[in-house]
Amino acid sequence: MIKKNLGIIFLLIIDSISIFIALQSAILLRKNVLPYFLEFPATPPRDVSFFWWIFPVWLFFFVYEGLYTKRFSFWDEVKMLWKVVFFSTLATFSILFLGKTGEQVSRTVLVLMGILAIPLFPLIRINVKKISLFAGLMKSKVLILGAGKTGELILTALKRDSNLGMNVVGFLDDDPEKIGGTIDGIKIHAGVDKAQKYIGRCGIENIVIAMPGCEKNKFISLINKLQHKAQNILLIPDLFGITVLGTNLQHFFQEQAIGLEVKNNLAQPVNILIKKIFDILASCLLFGLLSLPMIIISLLIKITSKGPVIFYQMRIGKKDKPFKCYKFRTMYEDAEERLNNLLESSPEARNEWNHRWKLSGDPRITRVGRFLRRTSLDELPQIFNVLKGDMSLVGPRPVTKREIDEYYKEQAKLCFGVTPGVTGLWQVSGRSNTSYDYRIALDSWYVRNWNLWLDIVILFKTVRVVLKGEGAV
């Protein structure tokens, strides 16, 4: 508990320093940089001491969003930090308006502070939090009840996102065949009913109950016994595959029951409009940033091989509507002939093609084309598809009619009831290293779980995947 409190105090100090850096940087920009480009009143903005009241306002929202008491995954914490920036900036303007002191404060400084805080807060806080966790200040001991497949899945999830700071120290199970064994180096102990003893003896803070097949009365009894012993209990029900993002919990107090409210987010007109506006604005910004690289790529393609710079393939879009999907040309003009010759002469290549519809050593691809595919730059012209409305920035991958008939089957109506995307979950989850069935599962999951934050996260992950060249052909 002492280490945990020290970690909270440490984060509070770091957040205060982050606020100071954002504020001081905004003041310096307003004083020394912006006057060269814009006209401002002769009176210079005040220094940091005048803005002392900003610190408690911003720190209030850190506390309000649970950034000192709750544990968030990496992207959830980024989301919470951005919420803090938005509401803190809004609150400071509200205070100025209600106090009728707007003329005494540089509103440009407040706006600049909010803009600078968007990248600054996640960059500082999450990296400092890594140091804090490494030092053991904010780590939480976790005991998993159930050493089956569900328990293994939860262990993998907790290890994958180190930002949660949850350290699994052991498993408990009643299966004699599992007791004494290990899962990823973590020992399986006997007796689920002994969880209470481990909580006190080992300083366990969090209990994960990963026993979806457990008998109902035993399950309820276990929860009731542990509820006031551990700080938190995480229940993993046997509901894998259903929608998780945006799912709300409904309480029925009289009946002592709960229900899960599952929404169809992409069926709501407001969400469709929000996604469309986001696509247009983001695509216009990207087009402005990428115009010069696209011109250079076009010249390289034209110089190094015969054929058009851009080609299109007919793909199936929303509600089975075919459209022309644009790409930079990455293949030779006689690409089909080269492919057929390889498939006829190589059983290994034929098997790979039938399994993934891709080849690791594709003879059709030009030298420039290989670079474009490895970096995914060949897909830049799809920005025009987004602006035309045929595609979205994020969505299920556009495919051919043959792929839908052979592979998607009953999932086709779900996946192609929405606009296909330039990028998506498949592209940030291994890309060409994943099987076709897994790709379909990811597309289905995306449609069922859509929200705007999910699109933003996928776009950030796409940048990382492209820079690292993960899973590219």
C-alpha cells in the first residue's frame, strides 16, 4: 500500500510538471513566435504565476477521470488524458466567462496549452508510468482463479498491456491434472476455495475469476466470499465473441439481476454522420500532407517499369455495390502470366495462394512495387476512394466477389453492411502473417464494436505497423 501511495504521489507531481510545461510553452510561443505571423495586442501575456489557478482546475479532471485510482490499458489511458485536456480547457474558458475576466487573460495561451497538451500528456505520463511500474511503485498483484483456456487468455492479455500494471503471481484450480503445473512460468496451486488465504498472505489486490464453466451456486458463493477481501474482482463470463465496446450494464435491483445492453453503433444515423465527417476531414488533411510523396512515387513507377502509374481493381463495397479500388501499380504488365506459370510449377506457392491469396515471393511484383507494398504506400491513392465515398479510412478490407462467396459466407452481410476501409483491424494485427479466417473474424469484430475512438486507435496503430513493416508482403 505504501508503494502504491508513493506511485500516486509521484504521478501527481509528474502531471503537475506536465501542466507547467504545456502552460510555459504556450506562453513562450505566444510571446516569441506567433507575433511574427499574426497581429496581437501590444500588451504581452502574463507569466506562469498569474495562471496559478489553472493547476487545480486541470488536476481536478485528472482525479475526476480516475487517473490516480483506476487502471487503464494503454489506449484507454490516452483517451482519458485527451478527455482531461478537452474538459480542462473548456473549464478554464468557462471560469473566465463567468468571472468576466476574459480581457485580462490571453485566450491564445489557453488554446495553445490545450493543443500542446494533446501529445505532451500521453508522452510524459505513460513513459513515466513505465518507470514507476518498473520500480514496483504501482504494480498490483493478481491471482487468477481457473487455469483453463480462459485463464491463459487473461494472462496473455494482462502481459500484453503492461500499462495496466497487473502482475499475475499465481493460478488456483481444482483440477488435479493441472495442480502443480505452470502456465507461462506461473505456478498453478490447488483449491479455488483457498483464495481468501492467498489474499491476506501474499498481498493480493485483484482477483480474476476465469471459470466460465463453473456451477452457478459455487460461482455466486465464491464472488460473495471474495468481494470484501480483495480490492477488485474481475469476472470473465462465457460470452466470447460478442460486442464489448459500448456495451452497457443494466441493473435490476428488485430482482438482483444484471443485463448487458448491446448496441448496433453503425446503425445509428448520428454515428454514420460522425464517421463520414471524420473520414472527409482526415482524408483532406492526409491528402495535403502526402501530395508530394505521391508525386515522387508516381515518377518512380513511370521511370522503372512500363504501364500506368495507378491501376484499379473491382471490389465489393457497402451493400454489395462494386467500385473501383485505386492503388499505385506494383506489378509488371504481364503479371497474370507470371502468376500462372508459378502456380503450375510450384505446389508450395499454389497452397500458399489458396490459403492466403498472397505470395511471400511474388514474381509479379516490380522492384519499386516491392518497396511500396512493404511500406503500404501502394494504397495511398485510396484516399480518392474515401473522398468519393466508396471507402472509409477504417473498416473491413474491400474484397472481390469471389472471396465473399468462398470465404465470408454468412459473415458477408455483417462485414459489407458498412463501407470498407483503407486500413482496419486486420492490417494492425499481423496483416499477411494472419490466416484468412482470422482476418474475417477481425473484420466482423470491428463492425460489431465500432466507435470513433476505435477508428482513431487503428489509425495510430497503422502508422506504427507501416513504419515497422510488420506483416507486409
